[in-house]
Amino acid sequence: MIEHRQPDIKNLRIIFFGTPEFAVPFLEALIHVGHTPIAVITQPDRPVGRKHIIEETPVKKIARAHTIPVLQTEKINTPLWIEKISSLKPNLIVVVAFGQIIPQGILDIPSYGCINVHPSLLPKYRGASPLQEALLRGDTETGVTIMHMDANMDHGPILAQKKIHISPQETIETLRKKTTTIGVTLLTETVQALLAKTIPSIIQDDSQATYTRLLTRESGKIDWVGSAEYIERQVRALNPWPGTWIVHEGKRLKILKTSLYKKTDTSHLPQGSIGKKGELILAWCKTGIVILEEIQIEGKKPMKASEFLRGYPHFFPHI
């Protein structure tokens, strides 16, 4: 049982490493409980949108709003940056979706170590896309892990863990919201217990480890050789990024929402066949049929199937 005594935080010096929107609530939570970082390290600003306008990272925007010094780098693993971090004299580093491997030279600096928020129940789903992987595999639960970092990816001792239920129609966006809601509380509680030196750590069982891939735009290409159940999960897991898509009649179509066609159908069309039946757009998979409920043709806005069929009545054949 954790003893409840107030840690001495007068000399607490936190550096926060993070980049995307996912990391923002965790930075805000630290600020809210009085653990405002002395500095934020984030990736460089990058061009976004069709006009390629340079935009600050989400974490940088929040840091600047709270007048927290911001440092940005494309490559943290250099002697210069190790020395720069050391000169700030942090005694705790918090890492949330930074996007780079933290070198051992930085991990060795803070007396309380470096802790990382990872959205899975480690050692399951180490790597870059744990929430997407949980959805792709049809898992019924995932979780958040707070771990002490070491030189290997998502490998260090576990400090705290909490499970999250995955509902049947969960999307990556709703699952991220669940993760941050639970994760921010878990992080602040873990920091308090860590400072009080009242939290145990558990070595991960490497024999149970699984790994996830780095997603690219090609990861969202739908291959009808899969089952209807898998493709429906793929659409929920990979939208809005990298997005799920097909090429049909020479046009790129984003597939934004699907469901399973559960009625008995006498048509046995080859996998990859797509056609309209009333106001439905149906796609044949290796096993089963999916309903394409919302799609977007290149250069146009997203449309529900019925709206698409009115605007493009001859795009799909009758079946």
C-alpha cells in the first residue's frame, strides 16, 4: 500500500518531452497540479495543410501560452543536446509521444529518472501505434502504462497501469479520449508517489512483449482479401490518419465509415466487387460484405452513401 505523505517538491525540476495533440492534456495536467515544467522539448514546427503553412506543434502552443521555455530539435541524440539538457539540471523528465528515441545520456541525468506514458498494457503493444493495433485486432480492452524508461523501446520497469474497456464501435478518436482522461490522472498520481518514494516498480516480462508498426499513408489502403470484420475495424482504427482508402474506376476514394452487411445475400461476387443496392453501397471481401456508409471522392467533401449515389448515380453498378 502506498503511504500518503506529502513529497517535498520545492526543488522539483521537470522537463516535458512531447509533440502532438495527444501529449497536450498531460502537459496541462502537470501544470494544473503545480508541477509546471522548467522547459518543454518538442519536435520542429512543420508545414501542414494544402498550403504547407508552417505551424507550431500542439505542445509548443500550450507551453508558450504558459510562458514555459521551448526547445526544438530534429535529433535529440547528439552530445550537444545531452549537454543542453544536463545544463538545465532536471530531476525528473516526463515523456509523452515525443517522437524520438531518448538516448541513454539523457536518461541518466534526472535523479528521479525519465518516465513515459504509453497507451497500452505493456509489455503488450510496444512501439508507435498501440491504440490502432488494439482496434485492428478486435481487442476488448487496452490501457495506459506509466514506466521508467531505459535504453530499449517501451521496455523499462512499470510504475503504474490502468485498464480501458474498448466498446464494439470504438474509433481511434474515442479511444484516444478515454486514454487521455484516464492517463492524465494516472500520470499526476504517479509523479506524486514517485517523489514520495512510495511507488514500487515491476520488471516487464519480455517473453510476453508484442510490437506495433510505424503507420504510413500506405497502411490505410484497404485490401479486400481480408475479412469484412477486419476491414470494418481497419476503418475505425485508421481514420482520420493515415485514413483508409481504395482506388475505384481510376479515382481515389477515402472510406470514412463502414458497417457489416449481415443480411443473407444470394450474390456471390468476387472479392473487391463494389455495387449499389437501393441506397446501400456494398463491398465484397474475402469473407463477408461491408456497407460503405460514408465516403469521399478525391477533391470533394465527405458524403453519406445515399448522397454519393445521388451525385454519382453511375459510379457503382447495380447488384
